[in-house]
Amino acid sequence: MKYNDWFVSTFEKNKNFKKNRIFLFPYAGGGVSSFKNWQDKFENTELICAQYPGRESKISEEPLNNLDKLISTLYDYITPLINEDIPYYFFGHSFGTKVVYELVLKIQKNNLKMPSGIVLSAGKAPCYKEENPIYHLDNVKFLQQLKRFSSIPEELISNMDIMNLFIRMIKADFEMDEKYLKKDIIPINCPIIAFMGSDDKEIRLQELLKWKHYTSKSFNYKIIKGSHMFINTNKDKVVNNIKKFIQGVEDAK
């Protein structure tokens, strides 16, 4: 079900009771399909995924490479959804952690209802900039470097006919991700849990732990077995830790 052009719900229409909502913000190049079958693992929790231009149902639209514009648009579309009388949470993976943080800052600045908690997965704290950017490389070199993230199957990356359909969109996401840097630490008024893959070569533990300075509430972290895309290879563990986090927040009320 599409709430609007930017947010897609996977909640079954015949389920009437929603205890809370989780808004999902994908990694660079990802979309709604990045969270395929996640809804099946949650009871009475509606999952709503952000869908950016240039992919899946919005493939005919021009990709965005300006993070401020992306955040501003997401804010406009999400405002009516978060103002409903349902507790909500944010989950972001990799590039999605930057989107989550900036969006929560905007929500907080405008005195809207804050998330009950946010889950930041495989993302460095905002004060760390990407040390090995790839968005500026030519298409061949870019695709070669893309393999290190393991977010796209090898057979697809090697198929230029297919990749030519998506490479502008993926590069646009990587440009927003890799240019991002915010030196000022502005805490948000909601609890944070941060996830990291045990074998993730794209982030250091101290870059993850720095997130504790970005909240005025509680902070916790979990190391989950896997590399940068552990949300795909160890999905059940990720989901279980999200559920535990939400339950802990609910119990603390």
C-alpha cells in the first residue's frame, strides 16, 4: 500500500491493530525490495519503507544527489504519518543512517512528535566522512569498487546492459552518502541503538560508538555476525534485535 509517492507500507490490509510503526530507510541503491519479507517477521507493527526517485516504482524519475533536498522532501511526505496517534521508530542502514539522523533533526527542530527510538545500522557517526569515496569514478571502476559492499549480486554487476539502467541512481546515492559530513554534534531527544557487522570493513567500532554523543537519551550497540550487508545475510538476528530494542523502549515508559 502506498501512503504517498515516497512511503510504501507492507502491512496487510486485513490486519487492523497497529501497535507501532517502523519507517525503513535503505542503503545506497536500495529501495522497498531491500526489506522484502521483513513485514512477515513483525506482529502488530507496520513497516513503511522510503522509496527514493530512480528505482523500482519510481524508476522513471530523476535520481536525487542532493541530501538537503532529499531530507526536505521526505519531511514533507512523512509529517502526516508521524503525527498520527501511533508510536513510531526509524531504521536506517549505511546511507540510511545519515538520512535518519538528518530527518530526525528536522523533526526535532520543528517540534513535531519524535520517534520513540532509532536504529542505526552499519553507519558511521556524522562527524566521520567517507575515506574511500567511489561516486566520482567512471562507470567501469565504480562497478568494480561496488563489489566490496556486496549489496548487488556479482552476476548483475557484471552485466553492463542491466547496470546501465541503474548506475546513475546508485551513483547519486553514493554521492550523497560519501560527501556527507557534519562536524557539530547535535543530540536528538530519543534513544539510539547502533548495529555493526562483525566483519564489516567499511566502518570502525569507534566510528559506530561515537553515536552515543548524538542522543540525550539512552545508547546501546550490538555487533552482528556478517560483513557490511549483514542485514541480508543475518536478517533474523537484525529483526530480533530491533524487536528487543522496541520492547525495551516500551517497557521503560
